[in-house]
Amino acid sequence: MRILYLITKADLGGAQVHLLDLLKGLRGRIDATVATGEEGFFTHAVRELGIDCRIASHLVQPISPVQDVRALFQLVQLIRELKPDLIHAHTSKAGAIGRFAARITRVPSVFTAHTWCFAEGTSWKWKVAGIPCERLAARFGSAIIDVSDANRKLAERNGISNRAGLLTIHNGITDVPDRAEPGFAGIPTIAMVARCAPQKHQALLLRALAGIDSPARAVFVGDGETRPELEAEVRRLNLRGRVEFLGERRDVAQILAGSHIFALPTRWEGFPLSILEAMRAGLPVVASNVGGVAEAVIDARTGFLAPCGDAVSFRARLRELIESPAVRRQMGAAGRKRYETEFTLESMLRKTLAVYQQILNCALPHSPKRQRGEQERTVPALTLGAMGGQDES
């Protein structure tokens, strides 16, 4: 099975980590090639796996009609050169242009929506252009995989799914031996793993921590545009000595294993991998109740959910965990068990492979020259029930 994977950017983000996990997990089961719009962390990691990685230089994230047309021609040429059996696109720009290119070359395609370009928090340009563009792209693809039910329902509400199979496959991550001891009775460490960007709202965690008198410290893993502002906020709130910025790190599992609480006060999400990493380590989670977060974190059982942007509620949840090692231990163990039963990498791989096989078995008519009156088909009955997973409601 020859598969061409498409993704727009090569930075260290959730979609890139997700695709790397797919590539690692499916080695030996597929023949993969990857194309992206730039060099970076992702391309280096792909090549380290021994996988062919191509650069489609016109595939850029900003909306640019000239660049987008050039990217379309680049991808059409690449598809004709590689002759893949299937195209699997990730992220909005690669997803739209990739499905158009797939249609032109009559190759079946699948798109994974990590978060929709018209979701809460995206720019007005993407919201205006995103819905009609995604509706059109959906006509050209064979299936759309959403990483959360929240994402899937958002697509349904906006009429994205009318011409393509639409289903949920939750993210899954590989297991590691590193385990936290959240019930440790010393000074608790709160970890947050996220790029420094307005979306992730690290400042809310700083404000919450500043209002807690009980001893606790926070470590921030990630880098980005808002880091200088966050460092200034640490000084303003007199949190020096209680907060550490670690930058981008490759030893996240070890950092989480040395922590006691995981926090993510994000403004919007699809289905964050960082929360799964925390649950894998056995940490209780405090997170904003946005997007698909509630599909991972069970409130008051594996952690706490707080209203988005509510620093008072976030502080109260943090304080309860900071002051109760027993609650941390209990919730961390429940989170670890939930990871083992719901969010392993093998589960995600099995369901993804099943989608690939269903698409290829359907022999979809991708030619625009179908006989008049011939109905366009998509993958029939695309549900996880046939894949050994749960059917979506």
C-alpha cells in the first residue's frame, strides 16, 4: 500500500507529532512518502525514520491564491511521479489543496482534521473562506477523520460532511516506561506542555498560581511568540523562583514523570496530545473544557475541567490538587487506566488502517467524466464498529 502523506508546516506541533506516530507505527505495513511546505523539525524527524520526504515550497499556511495554485500544480506533479494508492492529508491547507490534487489525478484521499480552520479562535479570513472551501474539498475526498467527536460535530453543524464519510478516530500515543508519582508529599510541580501562543493561554496558569499560597511550582515546556510576554508576567506577579521556562524539549516524557499535576488552560483545541501524554504518565489533569478535551479528561475522576478563561475556577481546581496528594494519586491512576483502555497508539493505527483498506476496497469513481446520473459514492458505513472500536453517536 503506497501512501503519500501531506502536511503544511514542519514545526513541532500536535499534527506533526501525530503524523510521526503514524509513520513510526505503520513502518513495514505501508510504503510511505511525505510532502510538506518547508524544512524543519518534522522533515528532519521523517528522514531519521528513513522515509522519503519532499518539499512542496508553495504549500504555505497563509491564504495566498497565487501560492495556492502553484502548490496545487506541485502536488499534482508529485502525485503523478509517485503514483500512490492513497493520499492522506493533514492540516487545513494541505488538506484542501491535497484533495483537489487527488481529484485531478484520480487518486483516493482521506483528510484528518486536527482542528477545523473555521473553529473558535481562528482568523476571520479562515472563517470566511474555510467553510465553503472545506465543503468543496469534502466532495473530492473519500473520508474525513476527526480526532474528536467535538470536531466531527462542528463539521456536521457547518455542512462539511454532506459528500464524504465522516468519523472520529481519537489520537493515540505510544507507551513509554516513564511514570510520575503524583502523590509525592513534597512541593508539587505543575507541568504545561504547549507552544507559547495566544491559543494556549499560559498567562492564565500564571495568574492562577499567583493566587495560591500553598507551595507549588510550574514548568512550561515549549517556545513561541508569547514567551517574552509570559516571562514579563512572571516578574510582574512576583513568581520568580516558582516558574521555569524549559523551551522546546525532546524529553517531555521524563519531564512529566518528574511532575505531579498537568495543566492546560487553552482557549481552543481539537484533541490535544499533551493531555494524553500526561495521562500516560499517570498525572491528574486540570484543563479548559474546550473542543475534545472532555473526551479525554473525565471531570472529577481523572482530573478537573474548568470553564475556558476562568482563572478563578482554574485556581480552585489547582489548589485542590496541590493540597491533596491522595487526590492526585487517585486521579493520576484513573487517568493512566483510561489511557491504557482508550488512547494507545495501536488502537489508533488499527482504526486508521481499516479506513485505508475500506477506501481502497471501494474502488471509488474519482473520474469527473462519470455518466450522467451516476451517483457519487463515498466509503459506505464508515463507522468504527467495523474496526473493533466504538461507533460514534
